[in-house]
Amino acid sequence: MTTAQHPLPSGFGAASTAEEVIKGVDLTGKVAVVTGGYSGIGLETARVLRSAGAEVVVPARDLERAREALKDVPGAEVEYMDLLDPASIDAFAEKFLASGRPLHILVNSAGIMATPLTRDARGYETQFATNHLGHFQLVKRLWPALVAADGARVVSVSSRGIRFGDVDFDDLHFEHRTYEPFLAYGQSKTANALFAVELDRRGQTEGVRAFSVHPGTIIDTNLAKHLPAEAFRAAGAVDAEGRTVRDPSRQLKTIPQGAATSVWCATSAQLAGLGGVYCENCDVSPLVSAEEEAAWRAGAETPGVLPYAVDPEAAARLWEVSERLLTR
């Protein structure tokens, strides 16, 4: 498989923060949309992009909570949208397009993790529907604004959770196989990475480039609310006394460190001419070879992306399947 998964190197690393990677970048006159931009790394992403001069729009299901979270981000706009409600995605996109603004940066940061089995109104498994399909629809609807930017970037927040599972095209919604929360999470995060591959292929001739990112393990966000305490201890994210462990070399990051790769992918001149790649620690990740996979899975110190998460044929198939799912 031909891949562009080669570290640059960027000069940044696992401990770099969003503020550090955006230093010297002027986003005056640029417009950014950040899903999940009122919590966790999404909030930090929105804050830092706004601090660099960008107009920032945050779609939110809970408007009151979003406005409260963004009260210290002057000028941030909040609009209603629910990733599990296709009509609300269309309404958000239509309102944005009606403003006549180009969209220079779209960061798809919202997500859920390892939830009990639930389905949306269409019968779709909700981790896949939220993490992938809602964002897929959003990008499709905002496409004219992305093209109008003449140099847009879309950042798809994936995860090292790709290791939990590939996309099962024969049973996307766990109608036949046994539901496992992390298997469904892994499928959705692999879908996030594949989405960036095909989006970049389709968009680059119109100036739209796409990237997927692994932000690291950041336990002090709402993402991990469905996980028991013992899961954090097993991962080494908390010590025996329950205190949070910070070790960027093992992907155990702060929120500012976790947001750094999203911000780097959204703004860095180092990525000019590149796209469709999976990134972590503010750099392009290497491809994990078959010989390296066991060691890669055994610990989080070694960066890398599994081949199935950046496979162009799977990415093209996922795009076609996703389009069909939107019409049902």
C-alpha cells in the first residue's frame, strides 16, 4: 500500500501544547467551526484558534452549557446542532452557508466513547452515528463553504482506539455480532481516520485537505464518563491513590497537549501540500508494519497507525456506504 505516513519531523512533540504550535500564526479573517468546541480538547482548540484571530463557530446540542463554557472565549459563536439529528445538521449548515462566509478550518472534535449499546432514530449504532456519520453529513453540507475558502483544512479527531477494531462493513450497527463498547468505539475511530483519507482525495483539487489525529489519552474530559475507575488504573492513567498521571511520552496528556495536534493540523504551514494522513504528537505518524504491530499494541510509547485505518480502498468504500446511509 502506498502511503504518505512519514514523519516530517515537525520539531514539536508529545509534550507540545496547542498554544506552542500556533505561536506566530495569524488567523485574522479566517473562519473555523469546531464540533465539541465547548468541552475538553475541543474547547481548548476553539479557544486557541480564537486567540489567533479566527472567527470561531461552535455547534452545540446544549446551548446553555456551551455558552457557559465559552464565556472566556470572547466572540465565539454558538449555534444549535446535534450530531445524532440529521435535520439539525442540515439546519446548522444552511444557516452557516446563508452567512456567505467561507470555511477555512473545520475540526470534527465531538465524540462519545465506549457507551452502552444505543441506537439513533434510524436504528444506527450511536458511536458510529455520532463519531463518524454525523461529521460526514456535516462536511458534505458545508462543502460549498470549504471550497470557497480556497485552502480549507478538515481535521478528523480519531484515536489510538483504532486498535480496537476495523470497520465491519457487513455489520456496521451490531445487528448480528455481539456488541462490545470498545469494539464499536474502535470501529468509529477507524472510520474517522478513513474519512480523512477519502475526503482529502476528493477535495485536494478544490483546495480542501484533510487530516486525522490521535490526541493522546486525556482522562479529565467528559469523553471517558462511561469507563469504570479500574480502567484508568489498568491504563496507567491514574496511580494507586487515584491521582492523575501525566506522561506525554506514554500519551498521558493534559488538555492543552491533547489539543495540540488538532491545532497543528488545522494551521501549520509545515503541512502545505500534504493531506489524508494520520497524525499524532504534532507530526505525521509512521505506518505500523506487521513486524512492529505486537510491540505497538503492547504500549503507547511508539507512535504509528495501523494500515487498515489509512487504506485508500476501505476509505473509498466507507464514503460510498456513508452516502447511502444518509439517504435512509
